[in-house]
Amino acid sequence: MKKIQIIKQNAIFRRLYQKGQSLVAPCLVCYIRKNSVGDVRLGLTVSKKIGGSVERNRAKRVMRVAARAAVSRGLSGADMLLVARGKTPFVKSTKVEKELLSLLKGAGYLSKGDEVK
């Protein structure tokens, strides 16, 4: 399984917000853009509006699992920024995973042969 690099530089976050493709689902928002690195770089954003630290950490954990599933399905060579929405910490991780995979498949970042269960 490929390793996911973590985005920590503010410049990459800003570039994704400005020039990345925005994909919206009920549980999360995904900004994605091809990169020249070849690996998947992941950034997570959870606002304090989501809730206390327990809810914010759960939202990050759930989104991280969904990103790992996308990489295992064949996502490569992209910068991806996942932004939590209000219901993210309160849904099962499988639902967030399904939503992210269907967004990426619809946008053409995953091959059409993979079926989202």
C-alpha cells in the first residue's frame, strides 16, 4: 500500500483552495488537484464550528480512513484536501468512505472499473 504524505505547508493549502477542483458531499468537501510528485498528499481541515476536540478528532480520523481507501483503490499523483462538514463526526466511517470514493470516481480520479459498494 502506498504511503500518504501529509500536507503541512500553508501555500499548498491555499493553492488547493484556489485552483483545486471542488467536490461536495453531505459529509465532506474535497479539493483535489493533480501534482507532479506522483504520491498522494493529504490535508485535513476541521473547523471549531464542528464541535469540541473529541468531535474534531473523530472527524479527522474518519476522513483519514476514507483517504486511505481512495489510495488503495488506485488514487495516485494528486493533492487532496478534505474539509469536514457538520455531520462528519456523527456518521460511520464507511459512509464517509463511500461518499469520497463516489466523488473521486465521478470526477475521474479513480478508474471506472472499481465499483463503490
